[in-house]
Amino acid sequence: MKLNTLPKVAVTALLARMADEQTARYFYEAAAAYCRVNGYDKAEKHFLAEAKSENDHYARIVSFLSDWGVIIDFPAIKAPVTSFTDFLDLLSKAYQMEFDLLESYEEDALTVMQECMNTFGLIQEYINIQNESVIEYANMITKAEKYLPTDKNLVLFEAEVFE
Ligand SMILES: [Fe+2]
């Protein structure tokens, strides 16, 4: 029998966010590499874990589409930001990326809700994930601004934030 699938508007939105989640993954790989080069070992571990969870976010969208019978036209990804002037710059770029992705999911929610409450439910979960990430990086920036002037090697910052 012919099975039901997702409306085009839902597929289009999810394909775009799949690409963004992969860009986020590579951003965090680059962040981890920056931390490794600079000897910020705990921060490196944190960003490697972030890269893995971004890949999980990506994979979950792939599964959702596949489970609904969508033949995925895998999207090209945008080149991630991969260079950082210092640690605070890295955190600021992480914050901005997470905030932009929050806004994208919010726009998707508005577009999709008229046609597919099922996809809307998935997007709502991703909005919650983005909300937590934005808050996490906002809090890190606040702490970094407090510690960095006297803590160039990030010893206090890493102890407070990553332990
Ligand atoms: Fe993500």
C-alpha cells in the first residue's frame, strides 16, 4: 500500500537543519583542536563531546526522515568557523552559532506547525536543546569574562566550568 509521508515544507526545513547540525559538529571539532593546541585539556574534552552530540542531533533527523520514507537528498554543509583569536572569541562564536540555530528552529516551527504537528513536535525538542546550549554558552562567557583577565592559562576557568 502507499504509505503516508511528510509534507514537503517539513522535509525542506529538516534538510536545512541537518546541514546546520553538521556545520556545528565541525565547528566543535575545530574548537577542540584549538584547545588541544593551546593546552586547554578539559575544554578540549568538552568540545569533543559537543561535536559528538551535534552529530547525534544530525543523525536523529536522518532517522526521522528515513522512518517516514523520505529519500534524503543529503545537503551540502556551510563551511564552519574554524579560527579563533583567543578562548573568549571561541566561546562567543559558539554562542552566536547556537543562538542562530535556535532562531532557525523557531522559524521552522512557525512554518511547519500548520501542516505537520508531528514534525513540529520534533522541532520543539530541538528548540529546547538550543535553548539549553544558548544558556550554557552565555553562562560560560560570563565566567570567562570574570576569570580570563587574571587566568591566561584558563586554570581557574577550566576548574570551575568543566569539572
Ligand atoms: Fe545541535
